Amino acid sequence: MKNETLENIYLTYYHEVYLYTLSLCGNVHMAEDLTSETFYKALLSLEGQRQNVKFWLFKVSRNLFYDRLRKDAWLLPELTEPPPLSGSSDIVWEQMLKGEEARELYRAVLGLPPRYREAIFMFYFLNYNIKEIAALTGQKPGAVKTALCRARKQLKISLKEEMYDI
């Protein structure tokens, strides 16, 4: 693969692949490793392929994650906090409120089972439709819809409990 092509793919998809792997494992270091392994495989395997590069990258990163889990089954993924907020002093309070809501949502999403977490992340954060998620995960569209519905229900319950400190 030409250096310019790989560089273009890297610049275009790095952030999305990183966020996806982070959503899978919940560990910053493991997500970085999986992302770099994904692009290494792209360097070796994507010779002349232009179609569905994004899907290919996500599928490879997902497979690498599950391979890593099987290989290192004794390792449990660590849940990480989002990075601290930064900004000017006059909007810090507003950022803190938004940041706290985002942290609560992030914790709730990380608390979901992996199948639900993956579906929520792909649907809401990567803007994939049901058919695309089904193709990427190897599930039927009905199974993806069911996973999204159950994930939303669990998130609603989880966020209500946090809100009222039950």
C-alpha cells in the first residue's frame, strides 16, 4: 500500500477506530494498542482496496479485541474516566455541568454488557444504521434492534438510579 493512501486512511479513521476500541475494552492503553494493531494490519492487507475501508477497520479492531480477550482471559478491562475539562474561567461552570452529565452517561454506557455497549456506541456515536451494524457485527438486523432496545432500557434505569441515588 502506498504511504499516502495509508496516511489518508489513518488521518480519516484513526479517531473513530480509537473510540470504537475504547468503547469495547474501556481501557485507554489497550484501545491504543488495538488501534495501532488495526492500522498495522491495514498496512499489510489493504493493497489497492478502496471500498468499505471503514467497515474493514472496525471489523479488524473488533476481532483483535476478542482475540486479545481469549488470549488474556485473566485480564479484566479497566474502566477509565474521561479526561479532565479545561477552558477559560468564565465558562468552566458550564463545562463542568456538561462534563458531569457526559461522565454519568459514559459510566452508564460502560456499565452495559459488551454487546449492548457496542450497539449503542456504533448507533449513536458513529452514526451507523441498523444494517451497517448488523453487517459489521455479523448479526441479523432484528438482533441489532433488540440489542439497542434493551441497551436503552438498561441505560434509562441506570441513569434514573444515579439521578436519585437509589
